[in-house]
Amino acid sequence: MKIYKYPDKNNWSELIKRPVFKREKLTEIIADIFNQVKENGDQALIDFNKKFDNAEVKNIKVSEEEIENTEELTSEELKHAIQQAKENITKFHASQIVEIEKIETTKGVVCWRENRAIEKVGIYIPGGTAPLFSTVLMLAIPAQLAGCKEIILCTPPDKNGNINPAILYTAKLCGVSQIFKTGGAQAIAAMTLGTESIPNVYKIFGPGNQFVVAAKDFTQNFGLAIDMPAGPSEVLVIADENAIPEFCAADLLSQAEHGIDSQVIFISTDLKVLNETIEEVKKQIEKLPRNKFAQQSLNNSYFILLDSMEEALEFTNLYAPEHLILAVEQFENYINRIQNAGSVFLGNYSCESAGDYASGTNHTLPTNGFAKNYSGVSLDSFVKKITFQHLSKEGLQNLGKTIEIMAEAEGLFAHKNAVSIRLNQENERI
């Protein structure tokens, strides 16, 4: 870990940089994977399963029998936890459904907007060192609420060719249409191009490693949409003199254990809290099963002492973290100053893990500074918005002259004529 005390603002630009890992020939690799999937379909996916996951898979599609068996393979305790999380996530995302509101902009001119679900969506669920069944909740629930007709899920199999039972159980619970045993960039290619088994979709969601992220970016060349640019997970914690170092350290490590490319930033306005949090990190990391991942992540992470909360928030808005924790007593005073963050956790007891699993907010969030211009996944992510307008005869008479003048000024006389011909016909009848 790297420690900075009162760094000069001229040096902040260096501190907000994320870890950069070598990506030689990454685009070339992704393009080759897409080509193989395009040419060989399911067989390419079967071959990639063996090559990348050392998994022998005969059938890409998960069978109904495999899905039904998850009831017995998933503990009652875990099923109860998943169901409770589902209730909270559903409640929060259902609150985002809006009523249609018709607006009369000019007498006789009525405009409104309606949502339409994206018909086919694909969700990618990592399965490697941490099978993220929680991400199934975060993506399938709003997709189902939005009314998406097809929800396609891809996730890598284990060495025995199986999918983690918790992923299958959660997918069934949340109304996923079809599940397929394929991971990595090849899964993104399959959902983009379609294969004999996997239908092509219109938008792809979900986190993943650098190959998945690059493949999602590449898929936009084929006219598909993605949820957001994404990268390694990150958290920034701001702590004042009232913060609890043990809690802060636990929050930092909860992100650091995601992987070696994750980044954690700790900012404090109190030297005692800074030092005690550093010691707590050293103490707690020894007890973690994934401490090797966490330790490598900490090598790319910063502990920073600043003069004031104002400076801390200024740095935060520049960094634009995926997760932001305000471990401060009077957090209400600072909410309106937060401009750039994916999701915010307020007070000493709002651990980031709550948002990751069960509080109700979505954990699919912009990383790598994209919180400056992207939002996290919500119900809106799964819908398109279509505008409607209706002009009565009176409405066109009231607005027609304005349209004619503007169209003529732009030199678009056919536009003008579309109004004039209607107005003239109506005048002739009179």
C-alpha cells in the first residue's frame, strides 16, 4: 500500500489513475474469438470451454433437469438469503416504474413518452474464483420487471462441466429464459452473433475480466448496446475522526479481495484514524482465504491524509469511484456535494457489502472513472423510451406557422409543405 500525507493538488492527477495492465494484441485476440464463434458456432464454444476452463462440455445449453436439481444442491439457508435479497432488490427497482404523463405543450398538441422493454437481453455472470450469483439478481430482476421477453444467461462451467448451483437456482427464481455453459469473450461473441443454441440479443449486461470487458466493447461494432464501460472493482472510503478503523479496513478488504486489479482508496482527515486503519488492514488480511488477491490489490492502492472534508470530496469527484463510503458522523451535510460516484454508502454501518447483496440497490456500476458520465444499472437500463405526439386540427393551426417559419429558414421546403398542405386544405373547406 502507498501512503500520502497532504499530497499537493498538482499531483492528484497521478493518484486518480487506475492500475494499468498489459493488453498486447487484446483486440486481435477478441476479433479472432468472434470470428471462430461466427464460423463454428456451438463447436467453437465447446472448444473454448476445454481450452480456457479445462471443461468437457457436450451440450452448451443447461438442461431443465440440471436446473431442477439445484433445489437439492442449494442449502435452505442460502435459498432463504437469496429470496430475501430478491424481495429487497425487487422492491427498490419496482419503485422506478413510472406512470405515463401526457403534456399539452400547445392547445391541441399533446406529447408523452412510453417505455418499451428491450426484447432480448443477455447477461454475463462470472464463474471462476467467485461465482457471482448475486449479479443474477441484480440483472435478471430489473429485466423481468421491465418486461424483457427473453433473458439469456451465459456463465463458464467448472472443470466437470457444471454450473454453480446457486447461479442456476437464482436464475430460475428470477425468470431467466435460457442458460448456457460458456464464459469469457466467447460468451459475449455468442450473444452478439448467435449460434445454433444461443440466440443473439440486443443488449449485453454484466461484469467480467479484461477479455470480457474488451469483448463487450467490441460487440458495439455489430450494433449491440452494452450496460456500460466497466473494469476492475473499486471503492473509495472517506473517514473523519468519528470513523471506526476496524469497519473501514473491512470495507477496503471486501473490495480488494475481488482480484489483483481491484483498487481501494482510503482518505482520512484524521491521522490517528488513518494509522489505525492501516494497522487493521494488516491484521484482518491475514485471516482472509483470498488474502493473496487482496494483497496484490493493496499494492495498487492508496491511503491518503487530507486537511478537510471539502478536499476529500473534491478528490472523490475527480476520482469518480464505483463505490463511495462516507464513514463520517454528519454525512447528511455532504450528500449534495457528491457529483461523481456509482453508489454511495452513508455512515459507519452502511457497509459496501450491503449494496453488493441485499439492501436493494444495484451493484452493477460504472468503474474506471466512468461514474462521471454513466449511471449504474437500473430499470431504465432494460427499456427504450419512445415519444408520442398527437396534433388535432386546432393544434396544427396553433403551431403550424411556427413550424413553417423554422422549416423555411433551414431551407427544408418539403418540411414546410407538410404543414402548409394541411393548413391550406382546412382553409379551403372553410
